[in-house]
Amino acid sequence: MSVIYLLISISIIVAIGFFIAFIRAVKSGQYEDDYTPSVRMLFDDELKKDDKETPIQTK
């Protein structure tokens, strides 16, 4: 029975650690840009085409 108490206390400590890391990431502004990934998905194919069409210059 003491093993269950140990596992529960360790899991609560780990959960608090992840919660603190999440709060720190939100406060630092990591999740503020929610528009760019959706736009990047639309223009991803055009960027790949431009890279392939660029001729390689040899000297």
C-alpha cells in the first residue's frame, strides 16, 4: 500500500512540474503566433517549387 502513496506523490510532483513549464511557456509568449502556421501550410508548395526551379550556376 505504501507503493501506491509513493507513486501518487511522484506523479503529482511531475504534474506540477509540467504545469509550471506550461505556465512559463505561455508567459514567455510561445503560443502567441497562431496565424503563421496556417498561412505557412498554404504557401509551402510554392516555396518548394521555387527551390527546384533555381538553376545551379557552375564556374
